[in-house]
Amino acid sequence: MRKKLVAAGLTFLLIVVTYSVMFYFFIVDERDRPMAQAGRMDLSSWNFAQEGYVQLDGQWEFYPDRLLESLDGLPAPAAAPPKLINVPGSWGHEMNTLGKATYRLLIKVDDVPKIYGLKTMSIQMANRIVINGKAVSAAGEVADTSYAANNKPYVSYFTLKPGWNEILVQVANYEYAASSGIMNSIVLGYSDQISALRDRAISHDLMSNCSFLIMGLYFTGLYTQRKNDYSLITFGLLCIFITLFLATHGERLLVILFDHIPFWFLIRVQNISVYAVGIFNFLYVYTALRPFCSKKLIYSGVAFGIGMTVFALFGFGYGKTLLSLTTIYGTLPFFYATYVYILAAFHRVEGSKYLVFAAIALNHHVMFQNLSIYSSTPIYTAVPVEVILVLLMLALLMSLRFSNAFKKIEQLSLQLLNMDKLKDDFLSKTSHEFKTPLQSIITISQSMADDPRHPLPAEQQEKLDLVLSISRKLSQLVFDILDLSRLKQGDLTVRPVPVDVRSTVDIVLRIFTFLTAGKNIKLINNVPDNLPHALADENRFRQILNNLIDNAVKHTEAGNIEVSAEVRHGSIAISVKDTGAGIDRHAIDLIFEPFKSFESPGSQSFGLGLSIVKQLIELQNGEISVSSVKGEGTVFTFSLPLAGTTAAARLEDGHTAESAGSEAEYSFPTPFYSKGAGKHTVLIVDDHFANLKILIDALKPMDCEVIAVKNGFEAVEQIDNPNAVDLVILDLMMPGMSGFEVCQTIRKKYTLLEMPVLMVTTAAQPQDKLAAFEAGANDFLPKPFDTMELKARIKGLLLMKDSLAKAIDLEVAFLQSQIKPHFLYNVLNTIIALSYSDEEKSRKLTTDLADYLRGSFRFSNVQKRTSFGQELNLIRSYIEIERARFKDRLHIEYDIAEVMYGVSIPPLLIQPLVENAIRHGIGGRTEGGTVKITAYETPGHYCIQVEDNGVGMEGDLINQLFGQETTALQGVGLKNIMKRLKYEYSSELRIDSSPMSGTKVTVMIPVEVSVPA
């Protein structure tokens, strides 16, 4: 209480001292100046050049209710002598405030060659100045027939004659009852003095207006960023309304800017600005320094100001009482604000020194405004230091608060960062500790459930399935908690790229096809093929689909889960519809909140999945909605932005990019073939050129030829080409044809050993790996990968492929040494028999056997090629031996093109086919048959055919020959030929046969991979 009394005393003392000092400087301590006496002012001895302008104050002649014109410097005849009135001041004590009158003053000057000027401030409410019978300026209309109020300051310039000069001021006021007449001094001086005075006045008002306006807009804008600090908006609006008050007083800048503002509007703006300044002055000190304010006084002051504002707004009158109340209300809030500032300084609040200086400057400013309004004091002659000081002190005060708040926030931020780091470490370690035992539980439980040697009873099997289900949910919950934590902290970032919605949905549904095996659920992809691409983060888009489809699978015992999409309102709307249990209406609003569960019968907890989905969609500028009917199913619909047309056009050509800019900077035509020869050929498939470049660079030092393609369609073309591809590095997520589809296409033709596939993808969920292996991948590598790990995996797969090649070579070696005993026994018996009957034939047969054996054994294990001519010599030796046994039952025909003799082929590629044709084709016919060997060149291939007219084969037997398990033939000859053709040329045997019609076997060897032996 004591501090309040001291603060009130200091406030009163400050006000008294301020007004006393100002009164002394502006009223008492003025130099002697001429005054008008009885309507006359002698300025003949006044030196305008040295002493400056003069105020035409004093006694003027006054003619009430009359608008006089000059007549030779004398007043017009009048019925009564003129009255004398003090200027400046209201004529209210001489006549009714509303009316018209004429002021007259005679001035005497000697310095006549100069151009003089007059400056007015406030002549209420319309006026016209006439000098020596000539009108020099006016504001508004004063005529009886055309009155128009316009109390605007102005300057005028004219010449004077030697001696006495007459100045008439005609004034009219029919609207403002509070005061009338010449309310401020009229200033006379040389033209340059008056112009400089006008400039100083406008500069003064501009400086004050701009200072308050800038601060007002600044703090109002600052409030939009800190909406919990109401002192910002109240101070901002206080400054703005002070600006409005200043713009309607003094030089009235508002009237200068908008010359046609009507009087009724201007007077309302003047009064309302005063009330608004008082209201927001109260509100500012209350919001900024609430502990030092009287709540009742603040509320009473604001309520009174609102009442005055309503009164002024509807214009119930502008009398002297209203003028007095307006002055009091415009002044008292500033006095009270000064008291609050001093009281706050006594309590040593932050920025106390700023408050003290602001209080002193504020009182000066209020006093200056009152002097300007109620006296002829020209406040514009001084620089508005008090305005700058008030704003500077209050701005420094708020800056100090912001600085202290920032320091405090900085300290708290450091603490929060430390706590956040501890929390992240805790989550990381805890999740890691959770994942390991959970995975162990899942693995052990799965092995127990799948153990055929120790089948579990039905009851225990059911409990074990429950353990597996709970463990998998808990494992997923660990991942969800980490994602939710990152989302809350804003650490989870997205990298939007154009995404092929249909192919992504297809991949996700393929994964869930494996996961829902055994359940009566049908997964349907109804996304149109020509749907434009969505702009989304590829991984997060898959996560959204995974969570929504997983949620649908959980709540659907049997039925359909359908994914559809369409373009809607400039974005892509994707819907996941199920025919499951549905959601209660009251629960729909809560399903996106984390850890919400619904205990009504048949309902289940929705966990974190849907909450994460919603935040991920909103993070990518999308929206999600849900509609559901209990017992019928649920539809989740979310939207994502459309990708740009340029990016979409590129995607239709088969590839995407992380950004349009990066693709435009780096790309190359595909298929891309590396220069130089290498031991192995690797096909890399990725829709990102940057990834292709990384893989190409990684494979260069590994002595590998590289074929790079940008989509699945090009990959299938390369696989169908006669290129010996040793390894395929395949991206899982590709538009058009996904990695799953490419891998399945490869497995239709090649086994895991014949063409290894390394699947690489940014998706690294367990279900993704499972789906990749189910599709036929040999290995799985998540992106981003370490180059050393990539090379190690490539080496491992290539070694596996080389092992297959060695196995095939061993089979060839086995074929080379596979001379059946009964074959040698029959040939030797034939030679012995002929030695008795035909010695010449016996010697020839012995020579043929030697040639055959020499040809069979001379191929070493490392020899990869021989010429077709050498293979044909071996065939002829074999045929001659068989002719000795078959005699005239065996007929041989040759149709060999000359170019074929030098063609390079693998050894023992054709001879086993001829052997099969003789033994299994015509050997089963009593009458024998003909074997025809044809070799010729076609466009792009060398064609070799072995045809017989023997017993032929059934269609089932042909299918068995091409199956993985071949039991139809004795030995491994035909099967080995098939393997080598596939390994060497990516081609197959073509067998045309029907029972009792013979068999034709065709071998096609690509020209570009066959060189002369």
C-alpha cells in the first residue's frame, strides 16, 4: 500500500512539474511580440527577416451574423459599431456558437517588395480570408446559400501595400456546437518563412504518425505469432489509434490525403480515436502489468470508453460537455498508465528504467496535445522527441522481455534436448531389447508350430498360434512407437516423388496374399492402369497402404478387401474397402487417436497404426476420411497431391526420379551396355538413374559386363535376348511392372541356380522379404546399402552361378567318358565277325571305332568350344559304327550349309541328339528308318536339326523332358544339352514329335554369340 501511495504522489508531482515547465517555456518565457489592439497591429517596426514570422493574436474587430466584404480598406456600413474579440478563441461569449461572423484586422507594414504568406490551423468550421478586398484562400463554403464545413489548415501567399492593409476572415459554423471561430493563431511572415513553417509542421506530424503506425503494425503482426501475449495486440492497436488521432489533428494529414472527407465522418473519427486510445491504454497496462493494476478501475474505464464510442458513433451532439468529457477521457488513461509504470518500477519488474522514462515522455506528449488543441501553442516547431522516446522505451521493454524469454527458452531447450536425447536413447535401447527377444519368441514358436516330427495337440496348437499373433502385434507396436515418436518430434521427413499408385498397390496386395494364406479373404486391386501418378514419399505411401490393409485384414473374417483410386478435385483419392465387422458410429471420431480401444462387443483396439497413417498423410499434404456401417464393412479414403505432368510423362516411359530437377540433370538411354569384356554379365534393373549409376560404378572393378535398364519391361526383353546373363540385380518398387512380376517371369524360365536374382528395395519390412523370396529371389538387400556389402553379395551369387557351370562341365566330362560296355562289346564282336568274312570292312570298322573314341576323349574338361565340323566328324564315326550293327535298316541324310562347318558350338551338343534318334527313334522299328542332319544359317541364328522317322513320342513324355525332374531318359545327355543351351545362349531345345511319325529336334544358336572356332 505504501508503494502505491508513493507511486501516486510521484505521478502527481511528475504531472505538475511537467506542466509547469511546459507552461514556462511556451507561455511565460516568450519574447516580446506585437499584439493587435482595437483591431489594429502596427508591424512597420517588425523586422521579419531577423525576428521571423508573427502571430496575429490580440483584439480583432468582430461582426456577428455578418459576412462582410472590404471597401477601400474600410468596413462596409453597419447598423452597429464593431465588437472587439480576442484571437485565438471561440466566439461563444459574443454570440451563439452556431452561426456566421466576420473578423477584421488592419496591419501596417513598410517592407512591401516582399511576398507575404499566412498559415492557419483551426478556423471552425468553414472560412474565407480576404486581404485588401481580394480573396486569397478558403476552407469550405461560408456563403449563406452554399455552406460546407471543412476545417483544414492551409497557407496562402500575397503582396501587401505600404501602410495599412485590411485582413477579413469570414467564418461560418452550423454543425459543431462546442466551439467556433479562430481557435488557433494565424501566422504572418515572408513566403519562405511560412513555407518552412508549413514543412516543419507536416514533418512533425509525419514523424509522429509514421512512428506510431510502424510500431502499431509491428506489434500487431507480432501478436499473430505470439497469440498468448495479449499485451502485443493491445499495444499495437493503441499505437494504431494514436496514429488515427494524430492524423485528424494538427495538420490533419488524413484530410490532406483524402480531401473530400465529409465533416460528419471526420468529427466522428476524431472523437472515436480519442476513446479508442483511452480504451487500449487501459487494456495495455492491464495485460502488460496486471499485478499493479486495479481491475475495477480498468473495467470501469474500458466500459466508459465503449459507451462514449457508441455515443459518438451515432452522433447525438457535439456540445461543450462532450468536448470536456473527451478531453478528460483522453488524458486520464495516460496519467493512470504513468502511475502503473512508476509502481512497476518500484517493484523492480524487468525493464523498470524503461518504464520510468516512458512515463515521463508520455506525460510530455499528452500535455503537448492538450496545448495544441486548447491554446495557440505551435507544438510543431519542436522535434517530437517525446513520441520517439515513448515508443523507444516501450519497444526496449518488450525487447527485454523477449530477450529474457528467449534466454529462458534457450535454457529450457537445452534441458529438453538433453531429456529428448535420453528419451531417444531409452526408446532405441528398449526397442532393440524388445525386438531381439520378440523375434526369438516368434522364431521358436513358429518352429514348434511347423515341426512335423513333433505335432502339437489341437489345444496347444491354438495357444501357440495365439502366442505368435500377440508377439507379432507387439513387434509391430515397437516399430509404431518409434514412428509416432519421430512424428511428434518432427524428425520424420518425407521425400515426395511421383509414385505409380497401381503398381505400389499391386506389390502391397501381393505381400498380403502370402500373409492371408489360409483365410477366406480375396484381395482386389481396382486401381485404373492409366491413373496419374501421386506425389508422395514412396516408403511412407507403402506404410500407409500396409497399415490400412492390415487393419482391414484384422477386422475381416471372410470377404473382400478392395483398393481403388480416382482423380478427385485435383488430387488422387485412394480407397481401401473391406466387408468386415465395421465400426460403431460413436467410435469413428476416435479411431485416429493413439491407443484408443473400444470395449463394446465385437470391437477391437486400433492401436497406433491408424494414428500414424493420419499423420503421415497430413505430412504429405493429404487428408483421410472414414465411413463405416456396422456389420457391413468400412471404407478408408485418403487423398494425395497429383504429381506434375512432366514427371508423370517421364514415369509413363518407365522410370521415376527423386526429383524432377535431378532427373533432368542426369540420365542416359537404356538399355545401357558397359564397354569392354568381363567374365560375368550382370543385368541391373532400377527406375532411378542415380541408382543405376551407383551399381554400374560398383560393378566396374569386379570384371563384370553390365546391362542397365530402367524398368521391368526392358528387363524381360533382355532376359529373352540371347545374352548370357549371370546375375540380375532387381529393384522391387518400379512402375508398370514391379520387381515381383519380373522375378516371377524369370523363374518361369530359369531356376534359382541358373539365373540368380538379388532384390534391392527401400522397403525392409519382414513381409517384404518374405514376398521377395516367395517370388523367387535368391537374396534381399535393403536400400540404402553399403557398397562393400553389395559387392560381397554379388560375389556370393556369382560363385553360386559358377558352381552350376562347373557342375554342367562335369556332366559333359561324364558324357565324354560314358561309353557303355555293351556298346563296346557289340562293336568288338562285329569287328571279330567281319575279320573272318570281310577283312577290309573289319579294318574300316576298327578305324571308325578308333576315330570315335579319339573324338569322344579328346575334349578336356576346360575346353568350352569346338567347331561344328569336328562335331560332325565325330557323328559320322559314330554312324558308321551303328551301320555295322543296323546294316541296311539305317539311312543317313546330310544337308549341311558350307558356312556351318566353322561355327563354334559347345562339344558333344549334337552327337547325343543323333545317338538318341538312332537308338530311341528308328531303333524301335523293325524296318529301321532315316536320320536327317540339317544345318543352315537363318537371320540372327544358326539352325541345326536332327530329324528321324522313328517311333516318335507322346506329348506327356515331351513335357517330362522339359520338367525339373527328368526320369524318362537313361543317362544325363539330353538334360545336359538343355542346361547348356540355357546357360550358354538363354535358349531351349525345340522338339516336334508325334507317335509313329518321327521326331525333329531343333537347336538355335544366336549368330552374335557364335564365332568361328
